[in-house]
Amino acid sequence: MSRAISTLLREVADMVHFVAAPRHLLTHNLSSVAVWEPDSAPADLTAVALAGIGVKPEDATSLIDAAARRSCRFLLLRDPGAGACREEVVEHAETNDVVLGLLRRGRPWQALLSALSTTVEEDGDAAVPRRTAGTTELDTSSGLPRGDLFALADALAELVGGPTIIEDSQFRVLSYSSFTGDMDEGRNTAILGRRIPPEWLQHLDRTGSLERLRTTSEVVDLGTGPGKAHRRLITSIRTRSQLLGFIWAAEGDTLLPAHAPSSMRDAAQIAVPHLLLHHEERRSERRRRGGLVRSLLSGQGSLNRQADELGLSRQGLFAVLAFAPVGTLLPDGGTTEEQWERLADHVALSCEALRWDAVTSRIGRTVFAILAVPEDYTIDGIRRLGRETVSRSGSGLTAQLCGVASTVGPRLGELNIRRKQAEDALVAVRRNPAPQFVLYEDVQPQVVLSELNQFIVERKDLTLPGLTKLGAEDDRRGSDYLRSVKVFLKAGASYRDAAEQLGLHVTSLRYRIKRATEISGLDFTHPEVRLVCQLLLHAHD
């Protein structure tokens, strides 16, 4: 059965902007729905509604070209938003005689594909070709429920010839195949803990397999592993531009068949559209939960309802953790959404690994975590969590992180105060080029001083004419009175320490401070004068 494009336009109009729709194509019939797979797209997509899930705005015109070459007449992309990029994409679709729909912001791909699937009966052979490995044939479109990762794991296990686990790009277990035979402890631990065991991650790193998995499409063949493990085959699931996850296949009661390595490559390609859908659903859920976290941190809306939806106790104790790249934002000065997702995932995974209940979200250039703190908590436990998050951030991430933790206290209504503490402390920490994690109390003096500096800078009238006179005298005569006063004040009015820093004899410094007193009219023997001068000089530095 097939349906005309005009019918589909009406069915999904609430989810899609149709920005290019040549009239002569509206009666064109479609019989299947498919997700774009660059490396395995069939040569003919004449009757296919094609969804470009995960396609970046800058790659959209290339996809339109590829679709047009395969006679595709109906293409769906994520709306890139207003601007020159959007105009270029629309114009390119019209030029290539392609109906183009842009998925509205905030709408998940899964909902759209489900709506399309109800109006178009999928033809698996037209959408995605069958793949054959050894003697096993698997239809990836009509044979598997789209997005059902457990059904996918079972199908891939049949294809490869051994039990499988599917993990995301952070080695979190997404699904696993059913298996009733004997299996080593590594598989059981991964399934129960919902992520790769630490000893396996270390083993991959030590053998060089981790880098291969993260950067190539090779099949890694490990004859053994931690805990006398059985043989493992591992490969990445990726598009040309994005690492989506990993497939593990293990030997159980019987050896893996000879075709298993080549079947793993097929399995990785079969898994691509399923993991793209998983990522899209996850992004949608992340946006929803992220909005709730941001509202809590801003003190806006119904705080009790937001906490309930996030699974936070209304009456609990909370701390706010904040993490950001050390120094400048990133080496190239900018970051993509995918890179920020990896940083936010790292923070969330660190909390999960150390058994802390937390919800996370990015706000601007900072990743925040609201930490649910148990009544029997120790401050050392929070410090350990932060240090582990920072110390592990360099491996495989875009940037090394630094971080801070606010004070701990009750009441949802004070989360915005704790966020402010974390933000202020993070400013002080990021001045240090070395990655570190501190508590708010550790840097509170610097935070207070920073607030005073800001206040002084904003109040142009807060000044001392005497300091202005010293600066003018230095400019006129080339003297060094103002710097000498700064060093003297910073040394706690110690002539000996200040003279040593300036490379002067103590007698020379005494004479210089005496002359500075005569020029400025300021009595540097008075504690309050010294304090005000030091604050003003520090602020304007």
C-alpha cells in the first residue's frame, strides 16, 4: 500500500514545517519510511519518505544532493532555525525537486516516524537492504520494531553467533540479548551495573583497544580479559560524523563462528538507525529534564512539582555542583551541542558511578548538578565525587574540567542561592590553569573579594585622590611610587618583605613610602587607609 505525499503533509502538519513542496510532486506516492544511512543507502529511494536524523545543518545540502541522485522526493530534516543556512537548504531542495519538511523545534523524531508509519506501510526491501553474513539473513526494517534495542540485541546475537550487549558512546549498557548458558563475570557485572566494569575499561585502555574503538570502525578481537573472561568482539556504531555506541559479542558455551568478525561490521551498520532514534529520544528527554533543572536553579515556577518530576525529595538536603572547562572554553574557543552533551554526560555518569542521586543540566558555559545529599553525608564524600569527576574528564572529552560545590542545606527555594555560590566559586577556580575541585568554603575569601572588586569598579566615585596623584607623579617623572605602595600593602606593611620583593634596600623603601605619603597625603601607618588603598588598587588591577 502507498500514500500520496499530499496525504502525509496533512497527517504530520502539526510536527513539520513544509518549506519546499513543488505542486507536481504532491501526488507522488510513498510506500516506506527510512532513516538516512550514508554508508548503506540504497541506490533507489523513489517511494521512500527519508528522515535525516542527526544530519547537521551544514551537511543538509549534501544530503539533498544524495537524496536527489537516488530519486528521493520526500525528505525530512531537523529545522536549523531562521537564518542564511535555512534559506540555503530550502532553495537547494526546490532546485533539486525535493519536497522538504523541517521537524519543528522540541518535537522528537520518534513521534514523527510513528505518525508516518501509521499512514505508510513500510516496505523493508525498499527502505533498507537485507544484509547477509554467513548463513543468517536479517531484514533490518520490517524484521525489527524501530527503536526496540532489546529486540535489536537479540537479532544481532543471532547474526553474529553469540550473546551481545549494546552500549552508548559512554559505555552505558542500553540493551543485551537473552542468553541462558554459562557466561563469565564481566558480562553479568556489566548488565547488573548498567555500564562497562572499570576493570574492563582499564583493560581496553591498556591494550590500545579503547582508542581504536573511539576513532575507527575496526572490530577489536580480545582473546581474554579481566577475570578469565571469554573471547570478546567489540566494534563501534557510528555515522560518518558521530560515535553512537558500541556492540560487544562474547563467547558463551560455544565458540563464536568464523564469520563473526565480518558479521559484527554488518551488525554495526544495522544498529545505526536504531541508535540514532535512541539518541533523538534521549535528547528530547534531556531537554525536558534540563528545563526542569534550570527552573529549579533559577527559583522559578512550581518548585515542588519540578522536584517531583525529577525524583527529588521536597524535604531533602541539597548541594549544587558546577563544572566548566579549565581556562578558555575550548581550544578553538567554541563548542558544539554534541561536545556539551558529552561533558554533561560525564558529570551525570560520575554521580551515578559513585552512587550519588543527581540531576544535571547545562546553563550557558557551565554544567550544573543538583545533588541529593543524604542526612549521613560527609563533606569528604562530596569532595571525592568532585575530584573524581574532574580527574577523569581529560580522557576522551573535549576539555579538562574544573569544578566546585556549594554549601549543603535544605529547601528547594534556596537552590538558586546555592547556584550563585557555585557560579561565584567557579570564577575563582577557573583563574587557576590547573584542573581542580573545591568547596565553596575553600574559596569564599576570593569570592567576597571578587564581589567587592565588582562593586568598586561599578561605582566610579569610590576612589582616593591620593592614589590618583601617585599615578600622575609616576607618569610625569617615571618613578615607581604606586607599584611600591602596592607591594608594601600586599606584604602586610612589612618593609623587609616588600623591599625583598622589589629588590630594594629597606632604607630605600622607607624613603620611597615616605615620599609617597607626602605626595598623596595618605597616612599608610593607619590600618583603615591601608585596607581601603589595597581594595581600590586590587579592584582596578
